[in-house]
Amino acid sequence: MASVGEAIFFAVMLVVGVVGIVIGIARLVVPEWRANHTFAEHTCTIVEGRVVEVQGEKGVLYRPEIKIEYEVEGVTYSPSTFDVHHTPLGSRDEAQAVVDRFPNGATCPCWYDPADPSIAVLVRGYQWWIWPALLVPVSFIAIGLGGLVYTALYWGKSVERRAAAARQVSAAELFDLAAAADPRFPCIPSCSEITSSPGTRLAYRLPLVESPGWTLFGLLAASIAWNGAVSVFVIMAVRSVLRGSPDWLMMLFIVPFLGVGVALVAVFARHLRHTAGIGPTLLEISDHPLLPGRNYRLFMSQSGNLTLKSVAIWLICEEEAVFRQGTNARTETREVVRQAVFSASDAVIRPSEALEAECDLFVPADAMHSFRASHNQIQWKLVVCSEVVGWQSFQRSFPLVVRPTGGSDTSTEARP
């Protein structure tokens, strides 16, 4: 039932967005495009100009109406017109200034619709406010379509099962089990992705589990989409103030949405400053995959412009089990090994000079090898943990693969 509710909600969002974009294109974009490309140029005589009051949702607006007269194929037409949208203006003075540009009896160019000669305009061009207005139905379409895809992929699955599936997909992408798994060890992850990037000091550069760039991209996209939609209503509210009839109800309505938009921008700016200030963390290793009871060399490089209270590298092994409890899938994760590899304190990092360090990594002789099955996994990783002066502390993880003794041709010597 929860999945059905989600599907109905997102389907309604999609339908509202599609209907809105169709109406917006039909009533705003198409008439403007036709006026600029298909209307035929002609001459007309100004009969009379006047300012018309229009009662709208935002109060009284003023629209210039110019009555013109022209002849097409022996038929005389006398429409009252100005532009294709009959756009109202904010004040009477603005509308009157437009009327004064077309004195009675003057001859001036006009453009009429060949499909219906009774429709004509005195000015052509494009209105900038049309495109921001279309962002509103576009946002509904994006939310509705994305939600329907998400609901279809995880139909009837609990939150815990969705999280477990996401982790399994992420792990499969990283280790590419089907493509390069060793037939001697079918449940041990392949390390082809880890050894695909050579290092500058040591043999391999380890990949980062989660890149901060994706977080920044997601925050930027969310900020642009949200604030783009809200800006339409902000412009409408500002225009109501400028014309002297503020729409207080609209202002009160958009305040919380504007607050969310400001918060999104602030979070994005904070993450951008944090990521740019900290800089990348690089970790290289002398050999891979790892074997129990062996020694390896590590090289760490931390860039940025910051002062570190402390920095440490930990060798961590986590055991994860996915099991069913009733109709839900539960995931339990336990840290079974945490071994200190390197530590330092009171380090100052400058933009022109990164913090670099080399150290030994010893894999315990009784270490359980890496393992991955449909419901269980044992995962090894190196975690760089840093405490920064004046910044939020951070940590970055780098995956490893540990194989049983005899599962690799590595020449690294055993620890004496």
C-alpha cells in the first residue's frame, strides 16, 4: 500500500507538470513564436489609443489598447491590440506612455496573422518572464518522473532492503565481481578497479569510496532547481510592491520556500568551501591484493589550506549481514578489526605544499579474507581520519581486498 501511495503521488505530480507545460507552451510560447515568425508585415492607421484597467489577482493593472485599421484582400479590420500577450503594465503612467507613442491618425507598421487576419500586433519580440514561469511545471515533471522510476525500482521493498540493495550495487560497481572474479575464489571480490590506477610513489593509487564531488553536484542541482522555481514567485511579489499594490498573501506563502532555497545555497557554499579548503586525500600502496601476515608500504598525501589537530590512518575490517525479520530486510554491520597504521598531530598544510607521509601496513596473520555473498560480506578498508582547526572533521575511506594465503603471486615478504 505504501508503494501504491508513492506511485499515485508521483503520478499526480507528473500529470500536473505535463498539463502545466502543455498549457504554458500553447498559450505563451507558441503565440509569441508565431507573432515573430509567421505574422505578415503590413501598414495600419491608428484610430484610437486608450488605457484599460484590468483587475487581476495582484490588484489593478493597466493595459495599453490601440485600435487600428487595416485592409487585407479587400476586407477592413479594426482590432484593439498592442502585443500578442496583451501584457498589462504596473502603473497607469507606463501604459499611458505606450499609448502616447501611437497618436491618432498616424500610419505605422503592424503584423497580422495570415490564418486569421483579424489578429494583429503593433510590436513583436520575446518576453523574458515566460521562461522562468515554465520552470514551475518542469520541476513538477522532474519530481514526478524521478519518483515513479524510484518507486518502480523499489516496489514493495522496505527502507532497510532499499539501503542494502544500494550498498550491494555500489560494491558491485567498485569491484566488478562478474567481470574479473578469480575462479579459485568465487566469493572474494576482484581487485581490478583498485589496481587500475598506478601511483606516483608506490605501485597503486587506491580509489576513494565516496567522492565529495558528487555531493557538491547534487547540492548544486537541487539549489538551481528549487531557487529557479521560487524566483518566479519572488519576481511576481516584487513587481506587486513596485506598482504600489503589494500582494501580502503571496509574500507570506513564498517565505518558507525562500527560506529553504537560502538554506540550500548556504549548505552548498559550506560544502564547497569545505571541499576546496581541505583538498584531495591520496593514498598509495606498494602491492595489492593483500595477504595475511604480510607487510606493505603506504604513501599518503593530503592537500589543502588548513591546520590539522591530528591525522590518522586506520586499517578497518567490517562484517555485514543482511537477514529477514518478518517481511523486512535488516542489515547489521559490525567493526571486527581496527588497527592503527599511522598518526600525526599539529600539521600545517599550505596550498603550495601538501602533507606527505610514508608508513608500514601490516595485515594481521589471523585476518579473515575479504568475502562477499548475497547476504553477507566482510570488507577491509583504510580510513584516513582528520581533525581540522576551525573546520569540521572529516574522514575518507579507501577499499582493500585481502585474499587467503596463496591467493596472490605477490612477492611482498612476511613480517619477521
